[in-house]
Amino acid sequence: MFIAGDPSGDQHAAPIIKKLKEKCPDVKTWGIGGPAMAEADFHQVLPFEKFNCMGYVEVMKHLPFLLSAKKTLIKMMKTQRPDALVCVDYSGFNMPMMKAAAKLKIPVIWYIAPMVWAWKRKRAKILGDHASHIAAIFPFEIPYFSPFKAPVTFVGNPLMESLPVINNDDKKFPADKDFRLAIIPGSRYQEIKNMLPVMLDAVDILKKEHPQLKVTISKFKGVDQELFEDAAQKGFEFFSGSLSQLLTESDLALVTSGTASLETALMGVPMVITYRTSTISYNIYKKFVKIPYIGLPNIIAQAEIVPECIQNDATAQNLAGKLNRFIKEPACWEESVTNLSTLRAKLGEKTPSNEVANIIYSYIG
């Protein structure tokens, strides 16, 4: 049984299922997952799209569905008795699922651990006490979980496996007329609703100084078209393929904070990271978060190698100003490419799908 409740979890779980089927051809996988997992012959038992919500306010709106889904899945776990439960990120929902599985003596493999290094450090003990094995995707996570009974293994980062190898030495600063900007507003309804309008306003400001700037908006296939209507009316170009392909064709990016920021960094594309949520959600996060950065590239580097504009600072003027510096100053752009190239070495060369499939197989094989 797998539970992956958002698009990134779906993308990261799919290759694990494929590797697991190579080791154990008769294995049946089912639970919560998206289109990538379905392509790997995964059986979806509830609609995937309804799970894809974030932030306290949005989660509260979807709470009746989420509580009903949790009850349904625990009942299925009791009746179908899976040989293992694989929790892929999605900690708010997966924590109670893990506890229910542990009570039923069902082994739990947790892949992509909660960010206990940022906030809610008590979750490390909860995970360590209930999971059978923790598969961490950042090497610095190991000390947070190692004091507890569950084995913890650094399995490598899934983006290192899925992204093409980039030679940053080949990157050259583009001429002003050839500059290509990627707008990456996110994959969830709420974050796109919050971020895309201000991103487009920033582009309008940039276009006044750089009228030939080429702009492409990343559009996740499963998201409502209504969110992109204003952009479509203004004639913006959309891209619904893989993010890595868009980034291969981009010189600069404006990215909503999340996994996409790390993907952009590993592709060697200079960027500005931004994020804005409801005032309620932000004040709660601010109270608990213990780290100085929000962007994964900066967290991994332990330094601000990528500019961030968060909450009240996430204005069109600020975003345009930071992006404009990359366009106008070749040295700034080149320094960013150099800094981003160091992240690959920090994440190592392990293949997570193979590592996690081996861990799962050790429990079911």
C-alpha cells in the first residue's frame, strides 16, 4: 500500500514501484497516488486530486474529505492487510496512517521524511517510534532520526535520479534579446492562485525594460484552467511538459518555493524563489519554523545562494528588481550558475528508486 498525496510524491513514488516490480513481478500496489504511479500499474482507490491541498486554511476547507478518506483507508488496511505501507512525504495525512499500520503490525517504510530540521522536531520521535524504516533524501537529516529505534538510511535525492546531467561549464550568459524566463507558480490550486498574479505583474514590469524577454509559464496538467485565464488572455506561452525540459530551454526562473526550486537549482538555472500564503498560515509557520531560509537550495547550501521574496516582500516590484539584476549583470548570473553547481555534490549519486525498492523488498520479500 502506497500513500502519495501530491504531484511530487506521485512522481517520486512511480520509479520505486517500477523497480519493485522488477524485483517482485507479482507484487500488487494500491492506495493513494497520481497519474505517474497509475502508469506503473498502481491501483488508485480514491481520487488523487482531492488530496492535493496545502496550508492550514485550505486543509481546513478539505477536512471532511480528508477525515473520511483516512477512515476509509484504515478500514481497507485492516481488511486487505498489505505486506507493507509506504508513506511518501505528505506527513499531515500519513502520520496517523503510519500509527494505524504500526498497531496492525504492518511494516511502514517512510520515504521523504518530514522536515523536522525546520519545524515540528517532535515528529522525529513519532516517526522513529512507529516507522519500520526511514528513507531520507538529504544527508543532513540522518542525525535528527538516528537517536530513535527505526533504522534511517540516506537513499539519495529523487531529483538526482530523474534529472539529466547538466554541465554548467557550457552555460553562457545570453544576449538581452535572447533571454528566456520560466514562470513556475507551483502545482497546487492555492499556491498558483496566490502566486501567479504577482508573478505576472512582475513580468509586466520587466517587459517595460526588456520588451523582447521570452516568457513561458509552467502549467501542471491536473490544475484548473481558470487559474491561467488571465495569463492566456495576455498571450503568455504555456508549457505542460516536464519541468526539466522547460528549464533546459530557460536562462532564468521565477519559482514558487517547494521541490521545483531544487529542481531548478540542479538544472543550473539562476532564479528568484518566492512564496505567499494566507496571513493565518504564515503567522503559524513563522512561530514554528527554526531555519533562516525557505528555499531548498539555500537550506542545503546553508547560505542564501538564491534570492528569496517571502510573504510581504513578495511584491511585483521586488520580484522584478531581483530578476532584473540577473538580466543586467552577467557577473551576477554567472556567479549563481557556479553556486548552484555545488548542490549536486552535496546530494551524492545514489539512486533512490533502487535504494527504496530494496528496503521495501527486505520487508515483503
